[in-house]
Amino acid sequence: MMTAPALDLTGLDELGGAVALPRSNGELIFDAPWQGRLFGLVVHMCQSGRFVWDDFKKHLIDVIDASGVDDVCDPSVYYRQFGEAFTRLVAEKGYVSADLIEERSRVEADRLSHNDHDHDHDHDHGHRH
């Protein structure tokens, strides 16, 4: 049985480093299931030779720098940046087209804003503010 080489995450795991993975008590933390799935997908694609970790890391650093957000300890912020870096890398490698990424991003934004259905009702669900 062939085993994949261990992925060296030290560049992302440097405490206080520019792209350190969000951790709590030494454990990786994810605020939502999609964050863990995204992380696993990136690690899997790297281990399977689709790209090298340093290429992904460069994109992640670029995304974090361009965002102007210095607090990458918040998983909700960090994994959005992580996702953007992954999107840029897979587009650069030609695994998906920029048009497909743009369309998928639009569909997800519509879905998350509840614009994906055609009916009138209160989305407040009876909550008082």
C-alpha cells in the first residue's frame, strides 16, 4: 500500500505567523462544516500532487495582504480568505474556469441572501428586534 507523503504545514502553523491556522488549545478550529471540508480538500489536492503547498501559501498570503484584515485568528475571516486563495490557485492551474467560479459565486451569494426563491413572507421568522 502506497502512503502519501506527510504534508508539511509548518509554514501555515507558525504561531503568530501571517497565515497561521486558527487554533484553540492546539487544535484546528472551524466555525462551520464547510471550513473543515475546504481545508481537507486543499490538503488532499496538495497531497495528491495537484499543486505544491508553497503555491497555495503564496496565494493565501496575497489574499490576506490585499484584504487589509490583520486578525486572521477568526475562523470566519480566515477561511473566507483561505477559500479565495484556493479559488485563485485552481483558476491559475486551469482546474476550473474563471467564468464558472464567477457564476458559482453569484449563485451562492444569491442563496445566502435568500434571493433564491419567489415568494413573499417575513424572513424575520417572528423574531422581535
